[in-house]
Amino acid sequence: MISEVLPDFRYLDSNKEYVMVKSNTLPSGQTRIDNMEICGITKRFPGVLANDHIDFDVKSGEVHALLGENGAGKSTLMKILYGIYHPDEGEIFINQKPVTINSPMDAIKSGIGMIHQHFMLVQTLTVAENVALGLLSSRGLLTDLDRVSKRIIELADIYNLKIDPDAYIWQLSVGQQQRVEIIKALYRGAALLILDEPTAVLTPQEVEELFAIMRQMVKDGYALIFISHKLHEVIEISNRVTVLRNGKRISTHLTSETTKEDLARWMVGHDIEFITSHEKSNVGEVLLKLENVSCNSDNGRHGLSDVSLEIHSGEILGIAGVSGNCQLELAETITGMRKTTGGHIYLGPDEITGLAPGELTERMLSYIPEERMRDGVIRNFSVAENMILREHHKSPYSRSGFLRLKDISAHTDELIEQFQVKTPSQATLAKNLSGGNIQKLVLAREISRNPRAIIAAQPTRGLDIGASEYVRAQLLEQRKAGAAIMLISEDLDEIFALSDRIAVIYEGKIMDVLTCEEATRERVGLLMAGVHPKKKASA
Amino acid sequence: MKSRLSSLLDAFLPVLATLAALLVGAIMLLLLKANPLVAYKALWDGAFGSTNAVAETLVKATPFLLVGLGICISFRANVMNVGGEGQMIIGAIFATWVGLNVKGMPGWVLITLAMLAGVLGGGIWGGIPGILKAYFNVNEILSTIMMNAIAVQLMNYLLRGPMIDPAQAKAASQIPQTARLEEIYRLPRLVPTRLHFGALIAVILAILVYVLLWRTTLGFRIRAVGENPDAAKYGGIKVQRYVVIALLLGGAFAGLAGATQVFGVNYRIITDGSSTGFTGNAGFNGIVAALFGQLHPLLTIPASIFFGGLLVGANTMQRMVQVPSALITALNGLVVIFVVSSEIWRKKRQRRREVVALQINEPPETQAKSKETGA
């Protein structure tokens, strides 16, 4: 249907001139996949139906978005298409012919490429070496990296990707690494690309650039599957959208005929109230203050350098930044999990630099850690034991060194109720809870203490919409109660929705702190990329 | 339903593993032209066939249990304490020194003092690797094994020199052993067998260790550090301190095992130069007993009795069916191998369940739901 209205395809000839042809050949020289159809795919895991007779299709020249919460079955479906899992039932057709895909190798042969959310690149190798990795050399035992490089340049030219085949991966930005992944897939002859949450790690500008590339690819006849949970991106880039929930296909619609609210309702199963704006709260005195704080990072690259921030009572300071720009280091230095190498941190009037996490608990500093399974809970401890992790030594949970199980149990019941933690019992081990409920457990523990300051690091990462909105509402509640909150997030929407002021972190430095009014997406995005808009203008 | 079945299987895994080991042992017995049924009957009779047999089994089990309790604590903190032997030896030396040199006290006061000295000695011997691990990142498996070697040589030196039995010092034989403890300084016997008061102490301590691990903040912290040091640190627990405490407590229990062995069984330290001179390999068998008991102090009681019975019964079996003593060692080894590998298997099954759970992201919740509706 859509392919009928496709314009002519262009083709890059030997003189690097685009030739418009009405053929089924893609600019990369690959044969087009006119349509790919998944029919009645079912995949069972012990106890769970991950995919329940799912139909899905994508045509040449369209972006078909696959939308769903965690556990809805979208990654399972894509792993089946890419040959990582094998379906229990159902068939896959490419150009109306049934195909069996038993391994990623088969998928690649069929013209399917996948851009994984976490890039599959070797950091210490060059672009060309990464592209050639796993492929046979055209010269037998000798390498053919020169030919690979030539081809990479050809492919990069088509979409103006500007990639140096001899650059090492570690030298490239996240956005550039993603382009390497795209080239890798094209090099292997992909005509259909699966993009698994490709925007999660990008700045807004990089997202725009990616979308531009995607639009061009669609025009040229590629078929793209776009996996995301960011509704506005789905609406912006996709032609059609399919929503999965609990392993079932809920709907497939032309994107132009749906709204954000529809999509959210299909995803969650009921109406969702988006927290879009919030009333001004009474901002009080400075509660949390960082003065020229520095620290080392784990990988020996830049740590925090000279970070100075102030957060007032009743204020949420958003920390925006692309993943891996020392957000973790920032959270850990404040919460005593990491040593500072310089500077001072104050909570209220008292200096807290270098205090141990236990002492910070006493001073009512709460921390919602980014790695909740690593730092937030003990997997093999019960819900109740995790609830008292920070205050197990204090009355009423223990007295003269003995735990008081009754009081612990009463406290846990209360928090389970109050924070809607879904758990079979309080003796259930934390590892048996879903991500959202683990986060609610952490939230219950950290927030129920009425903290003076909260460091919330990626508090909604990996959570479904319902749980995310719940976490956000709780943070706003704490803000109302007068806590100073630092919200570290890679999700710009979240930052914009919740923050009173926004600080942008880049390579361990605070680029700027903007008020809500000053902060536009463009401005924040440039800062996230390490560019000072003013400087750029003067240069 | 399926998960309940598999967890039931997990619970009986050690028993099944033992049966499997005995089955392999039976094949070996057949190859030696012995009747396995007769042999195993002899084994059973030797271990549990009479009051005396039971008493001997319990005497053997006591140091296993005491060491095993220490192992429960150390391993729960995820520190692999394999220094039970050395800690037992040092504990025995400390206790014996008190028993031989402190005079003019009522028997029970001195015995208490000697036991505490044993605890102290073992605690020091476990605490040193603890400090090395916590503050200098020295692998505790290596350091505790080294400490075993040091303890053995220290004992050999003391038994040939400063602590040698004055009678032996005068005699030409120069057998390396200490003087005998006076009768009032020996642990009282419970029944007219060799079963001594130490067995009772061990059982009481098992209950106390259970309380310690699951009812006190100290136990909470030890377990938290063992399960997830990052989260423990975040919970305000000083991780390094509890690593030291866990090894120190592990050593203390082994030290007590050494002390009770001297005060309840041998009444002196004797050695043939090897570390097993008087420990009866309890420093290692205690680890096996604790693992057999799934690192649960109360389950370690039957586990220790099981291994004690196996060793005592094996002696009878050897006499009855005339098989080489090496077979007994082999049978022991088989049980250990089967039990330990069944433990690995159990963990693998558990991990596989978790992996499956991870792949589908939210299954635990759905499983919980289906359980609720099923009930």
C-alpha cells in the first residue's frame, strides 16, 4: 500500500552520481525487501507467554514503530526476527516467501540488520576493523581492510554519515558509534533495519540527525522497524505503529491517525495522566550545596571536576546529560559511595564531605541509586529486610543488637500498602519482584524517612509508564514537603517535566545551570554535546 | 506447582547426592569382591548400631559442627575461610596452655577460661586473614591456607620445645606431645561413653548462631555484606569491618573446636607431624558439613552427625569386610564430591530460573499472580 506511493529510488553508480531508477535495488546495491511479514508468532517461556500469536509487518519505504512497555514482548519478537530466539509457532515471510531464521547469520543473509541498544562494537578497534569483524576476507587469509574502508566510505557517502574508517571506536561520540552500527548493517547487506531504542543514548540534536538519516533511508526504499517507548518520537518518525501489551498485539494504526494519549492507553491498558507541568513550590533556603567538588572515575578518564551546585528546599534540580558523563560519579560522591578528591559538600549548614553512607542516613540524605539491583537492594534478601536496609540498627527495628521482627514486619506492611509495592508477601526475595516494584521498594525506603535531600539517579530507567509516573509523582510530593531533590536523568522529557532548574553535565563538568524559562531543548541539547551556545555564536 | 516440585528436589538434593555416592561406592566394593549390602550394614552398625557407636559418632561430629558453625558465618559473608585446621590448632594451643599453666582454680572456671582462650586463639588466627582481606585485598583462600601451614609448624615447634610433656622431655622417645590435663580440668562426660560436654555446647551454639544470623543486626550486616557489598555499603554498613568480623568469628568457632577436642577427647595435644595429628581433618570436614547443611547452622547439626557417622562407621566396615582403608577415604571423597557438585547443580538451576525470569522481564509478578489464583 505504502510502497505503491513510493518515489523512485536512487542508486549510486560508479562515478558516485545518483541515478534514479525504478528498480528494486537500494542505494547500497542491495535488493529491496518489499515487505516482511510475521504471522502468528508465539513464544513461550516457562510460566509466561512472551508472544501470543503476534502479526506484524513492515514494508519497503516505511518506518513501522513497535511500541510497548518492558515485558510487552517487543524485544522477544525482534529477537525472533533476528534469529536469536526460535518461535514456538508462527511464520516469517519475506517478499511473500516463507523464510526460516535460525541464527543472526540467517537474518543477515535474508537482508535483516539490527542496531542494538547497546552497541556491539569493540572499543579498541577501528571502524573498518569493527565492520570487517566476523566476515570472511576477500583475500582469504590476508586482510582486506583497504577494500572494507573503501566500501565504508561509499556507504557513508550515501547518507552523508561522515565516518573515518580508520578512527578508533573509543574516539567516537555515541552518535557516531551508532552510525558505525548502521554502516555495519548496510555493509552486511541489510535492506530491513531493526533499530532497538536507538534514541535512548542520544542528545536531542543527535536524535534529529538520526531521524534525518532514517527519513532518507525510507525514501530510498529501506524498511525500518523502530522500537521505542518515547511516544513523541514514535509520532514524529513512524508511518505506522503497532502496540504490544502482555505479549499480545493490541493495535496497528497509521501514526497519523493516532494520538499520544491513544498510544499510552493501548500500552498501559488504561488512561494515563501525564505529569506535564507542576505548580510552583515554595523554594526555601539552600539545603544541598556542592563547592568545587572533584572526584576520580572508574575508567581512568575524566571524573568530576570543579562541580558547584546549589539545591534549595522544595526544589528539583535536574541534571541533564548524555549517558556516561559522570552522572554516576556525581551521585556517588554526594552520597558517600565514592571519595572526593577536592571540594566541599554541605547539607544544610553542615559539611558532609567524606562522610560514610551510614552517617549520611543519619543526616536524612536519601539516595535512589541508578543501579538498583546492584546498589539499591539485596537480591537474596526479603522485601522486609530490604525495607530496613538503611535503618536496621535503629529503633524500633532493632534494640540492643537484636532485630525486632514484629516492628519490622509492621513497618514493611505499612510501606507496601502506602507505596503500592506488588509482592506476594514481605518474605518474598527482592529478586523475584519486577523492576517497577523494586523501584517502589527503594522509593518507599528512601522517601518514607522524610529526607531533607534526595539524590535520584535515573529513577525511572527501565520502568513502565505507570511505575514511572508513580515515581515522578512521589518526587514531586517530596518537593512539596520541602526536600531538596537532585534528579539525574538521561531522559530529557523527564528533566523538563519535573525540574525547577536544569544543570547540564558534560565530561564531569557542569556546563551551565538554566532556569526553566531559559531552558529550551536546543540550548540544553547543545550543552549536553559540550557546546556553549554563546561561545559558538561569537566564534 | 512446577516450581514447588523443583524446590522440593533442591531440598533433597544432598540426600540424593549421598545415595548416588554410596551407589558408586557399591560398585567399587563389588570390584573388590565385597558385598556392598554387608559392607553398608557394617557401616550403619558402626555408626549408629549401639550406644557406644552413637556416642563415638557424636564425638566425631562435635568438631565438625563447631567448625561448620564458623563456616556458616564466614561463608554467609562471602569469605571463603579454609583455615579451619590452623584455627583449630591455635585454639587448642591457647586452651592447653591455660589448662597446663593456670593453677588453683575450680575445674569449671578453668575449663571456661581455657575454652575462651581457644576462642581467642582461633579468632586471632582467623582475624589476621580477615584484616588482610578487608584492608589489603589479600585473597582469603590463600591466606587462610598459609595460616594453616604456619599453625602446623608452630605446633610442631611448641610440642618439641616449650610445651613438650616434661616426661617425654626426659625420656629418649621425645614424642611430641604436651602433658596430660589434670582430671578436674577435663570436659565432663554426658553418658558413660566418650561423649563429652563439648557436644552439648556445640548444639547450643548452633542455635545461638541461628539467632545471630537471622535475629541480630550483626547477622543482618554479615549476610548483607556477603550477598551484596555494594548495597550493604549503601545501607550504611562498614563492609570491611564485617569481613574481618566474619573471618574472626569463623576462626573463633574453629578455635573452640580445637579446645574441646583437647579438653574432651585427647586431654593433650598430640601430633604425628601432620596437621591431622589431632584435628581429624575437622577443619576441612567442617566446611563440607556446613555446605551439606546449606550454610544453615541448624541443618549443620545433622550434616555433622552424618559425616561423623560416615567416618566412624567406615572403620567398622573396614574391619568387617576387609576392604583397604583407602576405600573409606575414597567413599568419603565421593560423598563430598557428589554433595558439592549437587550444590553447584542447584545453583545452576536457580540461575537458569532467574535467567528465564530476566528474559521475560516481568514474569515473577505474573507467576505470583498465578500462584494467588491457583491457591
